[in-house]
Amino acid sequence: MDPNTSADFNVENVEKALHQLYYDPNIENKNLAQKWLMQAQVSPQAWQFCWVLLRPEKVPEIQYFGASALHTKISRYWGDIPAEQYDTLKSQLFSQIAHFASGSKIVLTRLCVALASLALNMMPEAWPGAVSEMVRMFQEEGGEVDGRARCLALLELLTVLPEEFQTSRLPQYRKGQVRGALCREWTAVYPLLQQLLRQADSPALVKARVLKCLSSWVLLDVPLNESEGLVEASFTALADPELFDAAVEAIVNTISQPDSQRYVNTLLKLVPQVLRLQEQLRDAIQNGDMETSHGICRIAVSLGENHSRALLEQVEHWQSFLALVNMIMFCTGIPGHYPVNETTSSLTLTFWYTLQDDIMSFEAERQQVYLQVYRPVYFQLVDVLLHKAQFPSDEEYASWSSDEKEQFRIYRVDISDTLMYVYEMLGAELLGNLYEKLGRLLTNTEQTSSWQHTEALLYGFQSIAETIDVNYSDVIPGLIGLIPRININNVQLADTVMFTIGALAEWLADHPVMLSSVLPLVLQALGNPDLSVSSVSTLKKICRECKYDLPPYASNIVAVSQEVLIKQIHKTSQCMWLMQALGFLLSALPVQEILKNLHSLITPYIQQLEKLSEETPNPSNKLAIIHILGLLSNLFTTLDISKQEEESGENAPPIKSAPPQTGPNPVVVVLQQVFALIQTVLSKWLNDSQVVEAVCAIFEKSVKTLLHDFAPMVSQLSEMLGQMYRTIPQASALDLTRQMVHIFASETDHFPPIKDLFELVTSVTLTIFQQGPRDHPDIVDSFMQLQAQALKRKPDLYLSESLDVKAVFHCGVLSLKFPEAPTVKSTCLFFTELIPRCADVPPVARLLHEDGKLLLSAVLEAIGGGSSRCLMDQFAEILFCLNKHCFSLLTVWLKEALRSPGFPSSRVTDEQKDTFSQQVLRERVNKRRVKDIVKEFTLVCRGLHGTEYAADY
């Protein structure tokens, strides 16, 4: 079947195409058949062939296509059906459904969906009692179809009706009308479902369908008090294993409806019904029946989570709500290790957040009353969570799959978040409680406790200390005193000890005397590859927070770090963190000390780099070069001696102040020493963007950290950058140039080299534009950001004779049409910096006068559909700038540009263009409003106005 030939869409051809779709081994043919069938389905002929395809002698695949075609016609092309045919269509569908009630289930479902769509389109005017009529039609004795099949067909029809409503394409105003009509029809559905569910002789299959039907209807927000009896019957159904899953879904869906909190009396009746499930829950846990325990827990949690506020407010029923809370606590502490022997406890965590929020939202007096009851519950919760967070035995943990270990890690993070939250309610008493338990555990000589127990308590501590300021807690000194007593004989425990020390780094900065008891543990852990992440990140935190207290330990820290770096114990990213840690550490030392340490630290790498620079380039020495350059740039990122002067200001404690530094910056000294070597490396690797990027990163990080201290290197670096970019242009060189312009362009001494560099990279990039810039969106992106920065920091750069401002402008107009969003964003930024300069930079004023219309056309083309909708705010900013700074020109340009027929889109009328033009010209102050006008206009241009796609906007 060739979709391009709209061959006769007749029964014979449809059957051929279906045969091709299902049985032809050639994928090309299958695809062609599918395309052709999709066209057939929406063709006018579908009304003829779909009924023929449903004939009893056809196979189910063919009948299914017939039913699907019917549904498509009714749901999408309702407007094509003449009103006088509604009734015929309705009776044909009824008889087909009756016929298929004992036939193929998939065809039956599609026919039910088609009738549901018909009903939704006709309700409420053209078919007022649709649902009642459906119930009546299927309850009448039907000759050849047995009662049970008819009953199941009716339940299928009633189940798909609300589902079809949820996905239907009804316009918004109709949706409200139809929802109301459906809810009114619940009175016809309810007695039928109630009768079938309570009837002793109803087969399990029928009851399961009834429960599914209830699940479907409650999504329409059927009032909870109107389905009370069915919910009760669903609770009874939980005792039947065959109905259990469907009953859980029905109950959970019913009580989770947002509207149900209005029906407090019904909710109060549900609490005892949930509490009655506790015995079934305990039996399920004892028999290892995870499905049942999971289902019951879902019911308890959905009642508690959705209605805690309403139930808390019923003060006279406080005991039954407390019983529900305790039942949920039982589910939180369900025996077994998550996720291997239980998957239920994680469902309960959000309940504890919700309950706490609700308690804390009451006014002070009532809050006190609730806290008396619930603070003990939350203390118990902490014990339960820390028990659940414990690792299993080493043997058991070793048998877990990596996926199970990862799920357990995430589960512990969730527990950690919950504990942090609970701290808000329990406060300092919680830390005291944890400290006391840990103290008892570590000082008890009679009982040997498991490492898991110690680890979980420390984990609780760390969870809180990581995000909450514990500097005022009086238990921290005791905790730090206990840490060295821990017998660290296991990786998980060692990891948690490290992270706990890291979480207390700020506290240590205020109590430096305690550093000597924990620092040796951290330095020892650095040598263990299994503790790589925790030990390095902890050392980094200590070096960052406590750097002014570390000089006495500095040589030791540097020596240990050097040793682990040489032994290559850590992966690349941890090596980088370690260098950052050393940068923080060295920042606090006197310059001579810094230089001495830098010398010993860097020399081995410089020697290695010299050796590598002599070798012929190959993949393995490339990685080694990038690694060394990365280590240097990470060290220079944090090595910042300027912070010393700031911190030793008036308010700093006298002990911490460092002597003011004189002489050149140590980083500059090192960079000057290795500059020639870096140039040598570059000359061999200029073709490799990763190496170039790594070189640029060293200077970029140094410039960002050193700022004006970098001055002695400006002319050297500018020259090297220029040579690099002239030989092989790369985005990273432009980004570094942008940094240099940002910091040094405004300084008289450095303006000449920066100006030369700026002009050079601009002219090289303009050549790329002449040769075709489409292959280099990254260069274009960085180039536009550089131009924007120049205009922002030093518009004088645009006064130069050597700069072809016109060419830069034309490149910008071209870049607005790139498909890459980041590039277009940067280009828009360039224009929003350029346009305001027409006031003080004559070349820009001339340029806009001559070529501004080109810019406007490009912007309108983008708004008309040429660019992604997510960029419209940026284009609106350009329009706003033009309106603010070139109002009279814009008035003329808009008129001329919008006069072209079909521009910027064939979908907009002249009237809509005029309105848009007037709206834009009116807004010279309110940028937000211009953005809204552009969004509105772009939807019209794209034919999306008033559609569901527009709603995402």
C-alpha cells in the first residue's frame, strides 16, 4: 500500500493493508501500510468500511481496526456527523456491543470507547440520560447473549466512559457541562455497582470489574458521601485474594480525591475500617506476603496523607487518629531490609512531612496540645527510621545486586531528609537524644554492639548537621570526643564517620582546638581508595572552613596529599577536589611558605609535563596532559591570598588575621615559570579542542580567582591567545578572551593588548562567517557573548577603525537564524547590549540607521515560527530595546516589514499584524507586557492559538 496514492479506501484494500501490517516481514512495507491505514481511518469512506470490517466472519485484528476507525471518526471528526444520524449510530453501536459481549475482548473495549465518545459528544442536550439508558439497555433480556456476558459488557462500557472523558478533546466550556452531567448520572451507576458487589452469587470476575469501574468514576470527583456504601463494600472485598488488588486501587483512588476532604463524617467512618485491617497486615508480614502488606499500607497512608488536617481538627476523635498514625508507624518500621525484603516503608515518608506541616500550621495554643501528643510519636519515628537505615550484615549486603544497593542508598537519603525535617519539630533535644544513645553504645563494655548500630546513629547526626546550623548545640564537643573511640572496622562506617566530620567543619572553625582529634582520622582515610569520595570531600570542607587554623598541620596535610596523588589512589574527580582542598589550605600561609609548598607539590607534575610535551601526540599521553592541566587549574581555583586581607578586617578575631602579603602573587609566579612549557604543549596539540580547553581553563580559573593580581600576565596571555585563535579558532579561547575583557578592558595600562586581542579574534571569526559558520555553533555562541561583554564593559572597543562593526552586526543577524537555542540566546544578548549604544557610539548609531530593518525582519521571522517558542522572551527583549532606543525608526520598519503578504506567517491577517504593531509600539516601559504580546502573536503565527499546545506556555 503506498500512502501517497489515496487508493480507494475500500474493504478489500483495508484488509490487504492490515495483512501487510501484521504479517509482512519487510519493515518498509509495514510502515507504508501503517501510514496508508491512518489515512484510511480518517477518510470519508471509513463510515462505509468500518461496519463491514466488524462482521462476525472477520478475524479479530480486522474487527479491531473497524472499531478503532469508528472511535477516531466520532472523537475527532464529530462536527462531520449530521445530527439526524446520531440515533442510528447509537443503536448500531449498542447492537455491535451486545454482539461482541461474548466475542473478542479487545474489539469489545474499542466499541465501548466509541460509544462512550458518542455519549460525551451528545451529553447533556442531545442525549440527556445517556448512562441510565446504557444501564437499561443491557439489563433487558437479550435473546442470544447470556446475562453474565451482558453484565461484563455493561461494566466495561461504564468503566471506559470516565476514562474517555479524561482524555477527550472536548473544548473547555463543554468539559465542565459534561462533567456535571456525568456526576448527575452517578445515581444510575451506584445502585448497579452496589448490588453486584454485595450479591453473594456474583462471580469474582464481575466483582473485580465493579471495583475497576468504581476506580474510574471517582476520578470525576464523585462526592465521597455518595460512594460511601461502595467504599465499605470494597473494604469487605479486601478479604478475598482475587479481589484484593482491585479493591486497594478503588479505596486509594476514592480517598485520594482532593474533594473528599469536605466529607469529614464519611472520613471518620473510614478510620475504624482501616484500623480493622491491622490483623490482616500482621498476618501478611508473618507469611512474607509483600503484596498484601504493601496494599494495606497504601490505604492507611493515603487516608493519613490526604486528610491529616481534617482528621486532626476532629479533636474528640483524637484517639482513633492517633491509632491510625501508629498503624502508619508500624508500616514505616515494617520488618526487613528495604528494598530486598520489603518495599513498603518508603511509601510512608511523605506522610510524616504532611502531619508535621499540619501540626505546625495551627495557632500556638492548639499547636501545643498537638505537640504534647505527637512529639513522643516523632521521637519514636526517629528510632524507627534509624533502625530502617541500618545496613544488613556484611554477608547479606555482599549478596545484594548493585541495583538493590543503589535503591538502598537513595532510601537512606530519603530518611536523611526526613530526619532533617523532624529536627524542626524536635529541636536540640533530638541531638541530645542521639548523642546519649551513641555514648551508651560506645562506652558500654559489657555488650559488643554491631557497627551497623553505631553507623546509623552517626548517620542521623550527620543528616541534621549537614543542613542545619548546629554551632549552638552543646553536644557537639562530646560527639567529636566520641569519634576517635569508634572502632572503624568497616567501609560503610568509615564513610559515615568521614561525612560526619565534614558536616561539622563549620563548627570546627569555631572550635579549632578539636581539629587535632579528627584531622588524623581524615588523613589516614585519604590513603584508602574505598573511602575516596568521603575522605577527600571532608578534607576539602575542613580546608575551606578552617584554613586559618591549619598552618600548624599544613606540611603534614601537603605531604599526605602528595603521597596519595603520586600513588594514584583516587579517581580523576577526587584528585581535582584534593587540589582544591590544597588551594584553600595554602591561601592562609605566608607567601614564602606558599611558594615552598607549591614548589614541592607542582614540580613532579611539571617534570612529567615536560616529558609528555616532547612525545609524539597519542591518546594516552593526551589524557595524562589533560589530567595535569586539570590538577593545576583546580589548585589555582581556590588558591586566593586576597581573601586574607578581607578576612583580617576590623571584625575578624585577632588570632585569624594573616600578615598582609607583599610581592607578586604565588599563582602568577608559578604561571610565569610554566608559561613557556604550556606554549610548547599547545603548539603540539592545537588541533585538539580538549587540550586547548584544558589550557584555557588554567588561565580562566586563575583570572577569575586572582582578578587584578593577574595583571603581570595580561600581555603574555593576550599574545598567546591571539596566536592560538589565529591558527585554529576554538570556543574556549573566546571564553577566556571574554574573561580578560571583563576584568582588564577598563584599565588604561592593559587596554592596548586587550584591544589588539579583541580585534584579532573578531576579524578571525568574521572570516569563519564568510566560509560558513553553520558547523561551529559553539564558536558563534562564544563570539556573541564576547561581543556583548565588550559592549557592556568597554564600548570604546567599538570606536576602533580596525573593527568592522557592520560585519559583526550582519553576523549577528545571521546567527539569530541558527537552530541551536544557546547560540540564539547569546546573539539576542548581543543585540540588547548593542542597541542602547546608538546614543554614545556613533558607528553603532550609523549602523542601526542603515541596517536596523534587517535586524527587525530577522526578529519577526523568528516570532513568525522560524525559531523555537522557548526563545520568544529573548526576541521580545530585542523588540523592546528597539522601541526604547529607536522608536521613530521602528515605527517605519514595522510598517514596511509587515506589509509583505504572508510575512511573518501566512496564518495572520493584516488586522492581526496591525494590532501587534500598535501593541508593541505602545509599550516603552513595561518589558513583561512586550513578552506577553510576542507570545500571543507567535501562537497566532503558528496556528496554535487556543489549542492545548498553547496551554503549556
